[in-house]
Amino acid sequence: MFEQFSWQSWIGLGFAVIIAIVVVLVIVGVVAVAVRAASRRYPGLHESLGGVRRRTRIMLAIVGIWIAVSLTLPAMDWRPFIDQGFRILAIAAGAWLLAGVMGLLIDRALTRYPIDVPDNRVARRVRTQVMILRRLGLAIIVLLAVGLILLTFPEVQTVGASLLASAGVATIVAGLAAQSTLAAVFAGMQLAFSDAIRVDDVVVANGEWGRIEEITLTYVVLRTWDERHVVLPSTYFTTTPFENWTRQGSALTGAILFDLDWRVNPGHLRTQLDVVLAETDLFDGRVANVQVTDATGGFVSVRVLVSASDAGRLWDLRCLVREKLVDWLQKSSPAGLPRNRVIMVEQEVEREQAQEKKPRTKASSDTAAKSGFFSGTPEAEARGNDFTGAITMPTPTARP
């Protein structure tokens, strides 16, 4: 293969490659000096260009060596294979460089939207949308690079013409075959731009409470409170109801429920709640309330409402308030502790028999007679007639 390639040609090719590499190093050095000078006015610029600088050097080296080889090598039978290889390397390096430039621009833009601030709702929305766009851009760059590489082969160009002729049928078949995949991709884009969920949102999905850690075109990663990672398809969040606790803000209100005895004093409980909240910085000062929500059966249901600036602090605050109030009930108000009362049947029977043996007085009889809602008094009788439909019949008269 290389019999016709003399040693003089090898020396010439070596000199050409060395010259190309030197030229590339000079260009890279000049650009590096310019970037360092600009970093004096824009701190951090030189460090942020680290990945792009490396890709640029590789791209320039491939192009320089390709030019040197093209100018040095004579026209031979194997010359097209070398040109083909350099074309593929140049396309791949160019796609790699383009992806790096896109990532650099996105990272520089995201520095304007920090998420380590109290109110980061806008920043989380922007980061979610940019993350989806970055993945979409990378997918497009890779597809274009692969397409360009395939088009460098003459055989593929011939096949490409026939494929374009049948593109309509192929598109329909591919759409039917990848219907679920396309639905997931469109759902991911919908999530990114509809602002339904964002990265770092606190949600309750599929019975799990956690934060949105990652949003892709096809799935969403939910990091739960116990460090588990739940992977849900993007279509779940577009077809199934879920809770987003940080949709408009991170502040939340939580409830602590108690089943207490009927002798509990709600006023004292409110006073103790104020004392507990005054001693902690978890409380944001918005909501602090004690309400008796139910009083049936053997217990009194008490609901304590408190608020915090975010879901994590609210969880800790609820646990703290619950612990402090239980401790206070045990030490200072034991009468409010829940109790199960047992009625002795024998005692109840003896009490009922004693009540039956007592003579009923006229006053008690009159009171019992007047205590009815539909009987005992003229008003009660009239009320009963309204419901029973009683009709007063006329008095019959004698026939003549």
C-alpha cells in the first residue's frame, strides 16, 4: 500500500505535520493570552473556559494535520480513505466543541439565577427549562453529527435519496412504533415549559414525599426524605394528580393532631403553644392556632396549626411542637391525657333498679310530659301534626 510512498515523502509529511502543530500552538497561545487579559475585567472567565479550550485545541489540531496531509500526500489509491477518516474526526470534534460552547453559554447564564436564596422559585423554573433545552440541544447535535458522518460515505448518499422518497411512510411507521416514547418526550417538554414542576420542588407523587432532583425528556427523579430515588415517567406528572408544595412559594402550614380527654383545657394549650413557638427559630410567625375540631366518643380532637418557611423546617417544627406539648400534658396538665373509661355492668344495673324503685312525683311527671318535642304541650302536638299529617274530622250530626 505504501510502496510508492518514498522516504522523501515521509519526511515532507512529517515536516508538514510539525508545522501544522506549531501553527495550532501559536493560535492557541494567542487566544489564551487574550482570555487571560479579559479575565482581569471578568473574574472566573479563564477557569470557565477550561473545557472549551481543550476541545478547541483538539479541533484545530485535527484540521491542521488534515490540511498538512492533504497538501503533502500525492494522489494515490488509498488517499480517499485518509480523507474520509479526517472528515469523520473533524465532524466529531466539531460536534464536541459545539456541545461544549453550548454548555458554557448555559452555565454562564445560570449564574444569574442562584438557587441558594430563600425565594428561588424563578431560578428553579429557569434551571428546569434550561436543563431540558440542554438535553434537547445535545440530542440534536449528536443526531446532526451522526447524519453528517453517514453522509460522507457515497453508499449512504445513494441510499439517502431513496429514504427521502419514502420519508412519509417511514415517519408514520416510526411514530406508531415509538408512540409511548414520543409521548414521554412531549410530556418532558410540557413539564419544562408549563411550570408544573421545577427542579428542587417539594412534591408528593405516587405516595412519596420528596424533592425533584432531575427532570429529563422522558423521566423525573424524585429524591425522598430517606435518601431514596424514585424514578417516575414524565407522563405520570401530566396524567396523574400530584401535590406540589412549593408551586407558588416555599412557606407551608402544617397540622399536629391530638386525641385528648374531655377535661383538657384548650386555653392553657394555646398558652403553652405560644411558649413553645417563642423558643424556636423554626417558626416563621405566620400561623399559630389551636382548635377543637371534634368532640365525640371518648376523646376530644384538637388540631394545632403552625407554619414554617419551607417543608423541611415545617417537619422539624411539627415534631418539636408535638414533643413539647406531650411533655407539658404529662407534667402540667395530666387531666387532659386520653383515657379509656370502663362502665361496670353490675353497678349500672343496680343504679337503674334503684331509680325504678323511687316514686315519681307529680312535678317530675309533668316535666317528663312536657319534655317531648312532638307531645306534651299544644305547640308540640301541632308540631307533631305537621309531620304525621293528622286531620281533624268534623263532628257528625244526626240525620233528620
